Amino acid sequence: MSLNAARLRDAEVLLQLVEAALKQIADGPEERRVPGVRNALVFGGHYTTMMEAIASGDRLFASWFDVQQPPEGIEQLRRVILRARKSRRDFTQVQLASSAGKQFGPRPKNARAFFTADRLGGAGFDIEMPGGGVEKYYVALPDNLPDGYSFDDTAVNAEALMRRYVMYLREVMRHAKIAAR
């Protein structure tokens, strides 16, 4: 298997995690929407990094990928959501049995363990990333979206923005697969 084929396979796993996050946002209970936004942004960022690596080894894909931009508003939302978490108190992480977390649905792909009360005060799954790192996939966080972001029409519609973001990521995958043929 070529290096780019392996990267493409890993990117598909990341895209599945982003799509699962979109389900949290769109179909899950209200308290799972904020974790869904965070998950989509974090795993979408890892996905984009993987696609950049694929582009570095495939000139055809790079010529298309280099001019693509995520939907307007994604980077601003990323700064607000991901920067805000650094200012929260640190909590001790508690690892639970592998059966923990079943009330939140099936375990995401590459899940190693369920955690609760981490430094953000959230709960979710530790996900093994391509390359060996670990990232947290949240199913619950204690806070609401930062001011200026909502799931209704009064501000940025986070759900609609995340739907556009996932469509963008799917289109990137489609083009990467075409170039890999």
C-alpha cells in the first residue's frame, strides 16, 4: 500500500468522526451539540492536516486542494471554541471500564477508553489518532456555546455552518480519491 493510500484510509476514519460529530449536533440532545461542534472542529482539523500531507505527495490533488477554502466562519468558530477551553479549570481524568459510555451510543472508531471529568469537566472517548497520538471525542461538556454562536437564527447558525463544513470535507475526500486512481 502506498503512503498516500494509507493516509487516505486514515483520513476516512477522521471523516467518519467528523460525521459522527455532525450527528451529535443535528440529531442529539441539546447538551450534546456543543461537544459535537468541538469534535467536528478538532477532527476536521486533523483531517485537513492529513489532506495536506496527501497533497504534498500528489501533484494533481495538490493543484485542486491548494485553492480550496473551508466555509466562511469555520476559522472564527474554531478560535472561539478551542481557545475558550484553555481558560477552564483543570480536572483529574478518571478512566472507566470499557462498558462505560454506552448511554451515549456506540463507541467511535479507534476509541481506546471512556473518560469523565477531564480538565474541561467533560466526558467522552479517547480516540487513537493516525500516527499514534490521542485526541478526546466529547459526548458531554458542562458549558454552552460561547456568546455569539447559537443553534437558532439569532446569531451564527452553528448547525448550518457545521453542515457546510462537513460537505466541504466530503468534497475534499471525493477529489482525493479521484486523484488517487
